[in-house]
Amino acid sequence: MKKYLIFSASIITIFSIISCTNHSENDLLEPVPPDPDPELVTYIDDVKVIIDNNCIFCHNNPPVNGAPNSLTTYDKVKSAVENSNLINRISAQPGEAGFMPFGGTRLPQNLIDKIVQWETDGLLEN
């Protein structure tokens, strides 16, 4: 009887240990549901400051240094995204044709991503 109890206790201990294993820390965490209302990127709140800090030097009104257009208003920036390949130009690498800012350094990827998200969100003004 004593051997049976030791054997049973051993089996229970082994099954307890096996059932408590996990494959990674993620198995221990509650899943995070997606944000039901992600904040939309807008021109006024997000994009205007990027344009003002990085583009207005040449894309002013009137444009200077050979810039083809002004980027001083929401409508002009929206048009540049829709019709003038603004995203392709700021996404290019230095040395590639059309790279912007002309003669400058590439914008940080997070700023480029913000403008891309603005387009994805519908080019909202506010």
C-alpha cells in the first residue's frame, strides 16, 4: 500500500509539473485587444508641424530654390500628396531621383510614416 501511495504521489507530481509549463512569456500574458478607436492622423494635429519644420524653407509662398510648389496650406499639402508624389519623394533615399528634402538629409522614418498614415486615414484636416 505504501508503494502504491508513493507511486500515485509521484505520478500526480509529474503531471502537475508538466501541466504548468509554458512556451514563452507571451503565454502568461493576457492578449491585448486592438484599439477600437485608434487616433486618426490629421493635418492640423500631426502633419503641419512636419511640413513647417522640414519643407517650408523652399516650399514657401512663393516657392524658392527651385521648389515647384508651395506647401503653406492644407489644400496645397493635400494636393502634393494626391498628385505630386510627395510621399515617394520623401521616402526616397539620398541620391535617388526626386529625393526630398533637396540637398538635405532624409526625414526620420517616423515622420514619413506619419504622413503615410495621414494619407491612409483620408487626408483629414482636423
